[in-house]
Amino acid sequence: MRNNNSFRTTWLVASREIRLRAKTRVFVITSVILLIAVALAVALPAILSGKSKPDKIGVVGGTTATITGIITQAGQLSGGQAVAVAEPNQAAAEAALRNGDLAAVLVPNKEIIVKQVPLGGVSGSVETLARLAGLSKLIQDVPGAANAVAQGVTLPVRGLQAPSTSLSSRLTGLFTIVVVWVLISVYGSQIALGIGEEKSSRVVEVLLSSVRPVQLLIGKVLGIGLLALTQAVSMVLVFIIAGFASGSNLVHGATLNVVIAGGVFMILGYAFYCTAFAAAGSLVSRQSDVNSTIMPVQLPLILAYALSYTVIYANGANAFYHVLGFLPPTAPIAMPVLYAAGDVPAWQVVIAAVLTAAGTVWMARIAVRIYSNSILRTGPRISFRQAIKESRSA
Amino acid sequence: MELEIDGLRRRYGTVTALDELTFDVPAGQVFGFLGPNGAGKTTTMRAIFGVTALDAGEIRWRGKPVDEAARRTFGYMPEERGLYPAMELFDQVEYFARLHGMDGPSAAKAAWHWIDRLGLSGRGRTRIDSLSHGNQQRAQLAVALVHDPELLVLDEPFSGLDPGGIDDMSAILKERAAAGVTVLFSSHQLDLVEDICEAVAIIYRGRLVVSGPVADLRRGDRARLAVRVAGDTAAAWSAGLDSATGTVDAVRADGTAEISITAGGDAQQILDLARAAGAVEHFAYEDRSLSEVFRQATGASVGQAEAEHAAATKATRVATGAGR
């Protein structure tokens, strides 16, 4: 009965936050703009590349009508265009491949060569070509093999360079952490501002006459968190839908995993930071002071974000950034970056997620104490040091 | 007794806010909780709602220590009024009704009822920060009343009200008390509220000074005479008064002497003495004001007590950096 009541009260607080914010014009407009931005970021490259330039496939030893047909067909089947280009020998073909003139090289009946095989495997016209060329080889080599076509045969794909995450995966990682960072700081400051408003307008005393501080705090971060989650989930959905609709290679394999990991760390990051923002908001007496108290809360995020550029554009992250990937305050930004850059295996991502979740519990306990202790204090702004010291003795 | 305040103690650093404060509030009355600023009224009221922790003592409601369930049946109007500035009036009132446990439909019905009842009809869809100051006060009262509380606690409900507003507020408090609600309100303006409440507790420095029905306190244990002799603005005639008959408490600006009659003393002897000095313009039994009751019990006027508190607050604020 008591728990029931307690949950009901918390939910009442949460639903007020949702109703109040979801119906504001600012929220609706920013949500729509964000979703359009995601859709464009995913679909535009695929649409532009698909229409403007067909994949050039070099054929070592000259083209035949059969091979040209296979290449054209592979392009169409993968939703784009591919044309065959005759190459005198393998060395010339590989040189053209290195300087970007060719998308892939077909050595008939032997293999397909690309510049670099993405970690998730090849996709698009090259993948289709590998299958079709493999079938063609089979049919030529083995009499009556056409009957066995249903089994599917693929020509091996070899990379000139060691396998690595594609640039698209890294850029998706960057895009993902920008979204994580923006959502955490935007919604985090909304929490702090909302609590600053309750404190400065003194409505908090009326609230606390019927609601416990912890219910008020949890209700607030839950309500605002659900809004943030809705926005994050709809962005991921738009990413996937726009990706498939436009035939973008971003929705395949590794890149999609980066987006999903980003979504998980978005939730964990919000959970970790939401109570800290709430505690920061409870320290001020005037709403205009909120910006200065949330600054220290955001510092770890800013640090991880700033350093992430060194990982995105470099081969291999340094040890310091690896450490950041496992610390709860920086993991929500650092770990998706490390994963996108191919610097950590999936199991380390899971460990970082568990550590962050544990850190969330620890942070929430401290934050609730600071909040309960500070929310009714008027007068000058309370420093974090003072609030922590007093919350220990309280 | 419905509400029992029993031995409350609370210290803030070196400042003692409540010092063994004890009094009872009966049901169905408008009960005044009076004292100068800084006496501990707000701390006591916050303690009733568990907003302030106590060092010692207990608050009981209908014989049981106040808990969360009991508090849900209480209504509170804090001294520092507060509502969500950007929320519409109806949403706000309905929200607080639901926080006190009402379901959706009855919360909405009660919200509209109190909006109309407090003269805010037509303002239900107005944002709080667009309401006039007086209407914000009414909105605050609506929030305290909307869930039909069994105990109504109002901190300085009359401060900042014009005379019309004071009449409206006291009418509502009396109506609620008549409906069986226990009404406890605080004020530092002792004389302003002596006609509004039936019983009071007066506190000073966190301690109870006196409590009881207003009529009894104002009458006191010695009857009070007010006597004025024409032309004698210093009440020089009263110098001849025998302390076995009565003592002069004060002389007003117009020369009226306020005299407490000694037990067994004879008012007629006082009249004779005055007549011997000149024409008696005024001779009447009077009740004391509550601020005089306070002065007699504490030796300090309400004004002195508040000035003393203001000076002390300034000093401790500098020392602790805290507001209260």
C-alpha cells in the first residue's frame, strides 16, 4: 500500500514534467529538426553516391560480355550501379584501387580485391558481385553446376590493407556521441533549471508537505528522462529506417552496432548524470545561478568529448582514453568512440556498461542526500564541498 | 485534542529555534499561533509537515505521531508563498489535489470548486505568473484547501492582505472551522488577529508564553479599568492610587490611565479618586490587547522582540552563511 502510494506520487511528479514539456513548441520543433538531421545524415550520402557515380569495378585480363553483365547485374541487385573497367594486369588494377579510381577489382574465377575490408564485412555492390562472380566461376568449372546454384557460392574478398573499421563507422561513432552529449547536457540542464525554479519560486515547500524529497527528485528525472529516451529511440529508429530506405551502408554490421552501443550509453549516461544535475540545481536560490553550478557536473563529459576527436581520426586510442572508457563519468562518451574506432571488443563495452550502471547507483545516493539537504536552504549559493560535507553529517 | 505539539526542540547551530515548545490545538476552532518574528512559528509549522527535522519532541494528530498518511490529509500554506509560475491555475490546483491522493475526476471537480469559491472564476486557464498578486494569494489558498484537509496550517495568511482580503480570509477560516476542520494559523501581528481566532498560543524565543481562549487571556486574572479625567493628560490624579486597590499599567497619550484592579479591590474607590481630581470623561472596564498580554508575560513589547531578533539574525547569517 505504502509502496503503491509512493510509486503513484513519483509517477504524478514525472507525468507533470512530461506534460509540461512535451506540449511546448520548443520541444516539438527541436525534436522534428533532430529527426530530420538524422535522416539526412544517413540517407544523403547513399542517395548522392548512388545517383552520381557508379562503382567502377576493374577486371584483370580484360572484360568479356559475361563479366560485364555480371558486374552490371551486381550493381543493380545491390540498389546502385556498377560498371566494368578493363585493366591490363593485376598491378595496374591494384594501383588504381589504392588511389581510389576503382571500388573493387575482380580477378575472374579467383578473387575480389578491395582497398580495405570493413570489420563488418563488405556490403553493397561488391558483396553482390562476389556472390555473382562466384556463381559464374562455379558454372564454368563444374559441368551441370547450374543445378547447384541455389547453394550459393562466393568468391573470396581480399583487402590490400589490414582490416579496420571503416570511416563510416568512425563518423557514425562521432555522430552518436554528439547526440549522447547533446541529450545529456540539454536534458540535464532542464533538470537543474526545473529544480532551481521549484526552489526559487518556493513551491518546493508546498510540494514537500506532501511528497518526500526522494520522490520529487526521482519523479523529475524519470519524467524528463522518458522524454529524452523517446527522442533517442526515435532517432535510432529514423537512423535504421532511413538507412534501409536509402540503401545506405551505414545500417550494416559494425555501424549499426555502434549506434546501438551509443543508445545504451545514452541511457546509462543520462542515469548517471541526471541525479548530479538535480543536486546541482538544488544548490542555488536563484534560477540564474544554475548555469554556474552545472558547469562542474558537465566537465567530465566535455573532456571525453574533446578528446574523442583524437581517437576518431587516429589509428588506435591512447591508454588514457582507454581508461576514460571505463570510468562512469566519461564512459558514456568515451566507450562508444572506442567501440566505433574498433579499439575495444564487445565484451569490454559490456564491462564499461556494468561499471557505469554501478557508478549510477553510487552517484544517485550522494545526489539524493545533497538534494534533500539543500532544497529548502535559502540564502547564498551553496558550494558542492559544503553540500557534501553537510549531507554526510545530516 | 486534535493536534498536540509536545516538547519540540530544534537548534540551528548556536541559535535555539524551539525550546521545549508544547501546546494543543482543539478541533473546530480557528486557532492563532502568535508571536514576534523569529519566535519559532515557521519552524513549528514546517515540523508539522516533516519539512524540518526536530532534535526532540513529538507532534501527534488524533493521538498518533504524525506520519505520511496523516500529512496527506493536511493542507499547508507556507509563509513564503510558492507556485509554479508557468503552470496554469487549474493544472496547478488539480496537481496538488492529486498529490494529496485524490483521483483524477474528483481532483478536477475540487479544483474547479475552489477556483470558483475563491473568486477566481474564469482564471482557470491563466498562468500563475499572469495573475495579480492578490489572485496569486487566492491560488495559494486554493492549493491548501483543494483536497478538503482535516487540518489546515497557514503561515502568516494575513500578511500582505488589504482589509478586504483580511475579511475574506478570516471568513474562509471560520467557515472551515465550522465545518469541523482544525485550523491553525500564525501571525506576528497579535492585535490584528485577536478578533479572528477563538483560542491562541503565544510563543517567544521558542517557548510557549501563554495559551488559551482569547476571551480569557484578554480579560486576564485582574479586571482592567480605563479612566480619564478632563484636562489631566498625564493622569496625575492616579498618583494617589493605593496598590491594594489597583495599579496603573500605562497611560495613553490622551491621558487615559489603564488600571489593573487588585483582587478584592473596589472600582468605586478608583472612581471616587478620579472624581476628586476633576470631571471624569471616561470610566469603563476593558479587555487587554493580545500584544499587552505578550508584554506583561515577557517584559518586552512585540516590536522590541522583533528588533532583537533582526539584529541576532544578521549576526548569525554572517557567521553561518545560512538563511534560517
